[in-house]
Amino acid sequence: MPTPQCANANCASSASSAADQRFATTEGRKDFWRATFSCWLGTAMEYADFALYGLAAGIIFGDVFFPGATPEMALLSSFATWSVGFIARPIGALFFGWLGDRKGRKVVLVSTIILMGASTTLIGCIPSYHSIGLWAPACLVLLRFSQGFGAGAELSGGTVMLGEYAPAQRRGLVSSIIALGSNSGTLIASLVWLAVVQMDQASLQSWGWRLPFLGSSLIALAALWIRRSLRESPVFERKKEELQQQRQQAISAKPDIHDDRSLWQRSRAFMVMVGLRIGENGPSYLAQGFIIGYVVKVLAVDKSVATSAVFIASLLGFLIIPLAGWLSDRFGRRITYRWFCLLLVVYAFPAFMLLDSREPAIVIATIVTGMALASLGIFGVQAAWGVEIFGVAHRYTKMATAKELGSILSGGTAPLVAAALLSWTGHWWPIATYFAVMAAIGFFTTFVAPETRGRDLNDPQDAI
């Protein structure tokens, strides 16, 4: 069902005109594919970094940085440092989002790739606790904060850039490439860790765990080289010279609306994005972060089982993500997102029951299913929807900040909260409840969110 903004037949052509005009030229088509590859690679790097850290936190960081602790406390401490990165992400989103809305998307995408690449590489250089004591986890926290500061704008920057390059009728499918980037990063991380965990325990703790972090510098350098020649998005390029005038006109054209709206109405789009993000990000990081540590450290299942599950899910993601994007183009963002959230609610309790079997095939299938729903499918829908909800004037700032606030309220703290619940109760049922509640927040948010499929991205106003 079309939104009020898209009720007339000219909406789709208006929404895509800037992108279509550029794409009609040979140079424009090169710009499109360069931007697509750049956004994919940058997001792959971000998620490789976070997946590397998530897998390391669940598999090895407890032994390297928190030796002597019980398995539950080591897991809790490892995921506490994980959460630091998510505390930094909203701060980075505000700063880089503000910069991106004023100076352009490109300058932010270049800056964030440098910051994230340097931070991740340096994590691989930190001496162990046995070498420098408490300075080891302190350095880990500092670099994790720096990594999160850059990541706060990287994902949203790539999403905005790609969404503003994409034709309106295929925006869901094209924007899902961002999710393919995240999936590629997870795949890279799982492949690397699948090889690394084959080492003997002494080598793994001494130097083997460092290899994935040091190797991430290669992706960073490749992404930086491509982004140096990246051109601004068609939407931003068209609007950059008249942006200040457009803002003033938007304010003066409808003074009564701006004066009379309640606080909820003025911030509705922002809060909707936060709710949608909680429904995706919390279950996602429980599925690909906490559950990995739970299976390895608590259930004592072989490390290769967990990494194999992440690898298989990542492979399937190359089918699931574009399918989710296509479904959102065909049936709408809202109904597709709603179904993914509902399936996650249903998944929560049976998942932990099945994990307790400790059977490798069942454990792998359970992890793969959770990642397919939370980390792949739902994320493939969210990319285009997030871009369309916000107006062009403040799109980068609002979307990045809303997404990262949602992340810190869900994904950033989810593994830590889950580990605390496990340590406190000794059972998985509070974690399953927590999982289902976050998915339910996303589900109910879809009932107040607008259907934005085909919306004009040059509109300065938010969709709601």
C-alpha cells in the first residue's frame, strides 16, 4: 500500500530521477558500480571486525585477557569489553553523521575506514594479561572504543550512499547489498577463525588469535583505495548547493505543522528507527555473538562446531539477503520486516532447548536458523527502509544516531546482559525471554512505522 508521499504515479520517477540521470551516462554507470563495490567492501570490513571480535570474545579473549576467572565470569568480562564499542557508536554516529550531512558522504566513508582499520589492526598487537597485567584489558577497551566510534557511521554511511544511488523501484534489492557486505564480513571472519582454531591451544593463545586482526588491515587498505575516487551520491550532489535554502523553505512553508506537533510527532521517525533496530540488532548479536560463547564455553561443544555454523549461515546469506530485499520491493518494507520479527519471537525458546542437546548437527542448524532470521533476512529489509524513513536534510545524522542508539540498547549490551543473566540464574530461560522481548519490540514497532516503498529521497521531511 503506497504511502501519502507516494500516492501519485510520478513519485517513483521523482524519487529515482537523480540516480537515473547519472546512471544514463557511461561515467554514471561506473560511479554506480564503484559506489556499490565500495559500500559492500566497507561494510564487509566493519562486520568482519565485529565478527572477529565477537568470535574472539566467545572463544579466546577470556583466556588471554581474563585468565583465572570461571568460564561464566570470563565470558561476562569478554562481552563487557564488547559492549564498550557499542557505547562509542552513537557518539561516532552523531559526529560523523553531522559531518556527512554537511560536507558529504565521501569524506565520512574515507575517515571511518581509516579509523576502523587502524583500531582493529592494533587489537592484534596488544600483549596478553600475563605480559602487562591490567594494561592488556585496558588497551583492549580503548581500541574497542575507537573501533566503535568509526563503526557508528560506517554502516549508516554506506546505507545512505547506496540507497541514494539506487532506483526507487529496486531500492530494497540494491540497498540489501549493504547487508551482503555484513554477511561477507561475517563469512571472512568465520573462515579465518575456522582455520585459526585448528591450532593447538598454546599457539592459539600466544599468537594465533592475533592473525585475524592483523589481516583485517588488507581489507581496510583496499576499501580506502577505492573510496578515494568515490563520487558523492546523486541525491546529495543535487541538493548540496541549495540545502540551506531548502531547510529554510521547509520550515517557513508549514509553520503551523512545526509549531503544533507534539514531541512524539516531531521525533516519531527517529523513535521508530530505534524500535526497528532493537528488533533486529539484539537478536542478531545474541545469535552470532553470545550463543557462540555459550555453546563453546558453557556447553563445552567443540570450537569448530560454532565457527562452522557461522560459516554456513554466511554462505546462505548470499541467497537470503537479496531475497529479503526483493520481498520488501514486492510486498513492502513493513509486512516483510514484521514477519521476520515474528519468526524470531517463535524461535527463541526452542533454540536454547535444541542447543542443550550438544549434538553438533543440531547446534549448527539452530545457530544457522537464528542468523538467517536476525543477522541476514531482517537486516536486508532494514537497509532501504532506514534510508526512506528520513528526509534528505538530516538523513545521515538521524539514521546513524537512531540506529546506533538502538544498537546500544540491544545488540551492544545483549551479549553482556545475557552473560549476566546466565551467571545469575544458571539457566538459559531468562536469555530466551530477553531474546523474544527484543524481537517483539521490532514486531510491534512495524505497526506504527510507515510504508515507505518508492518514496522520494529528495524530500527534506521525514516520512512521519
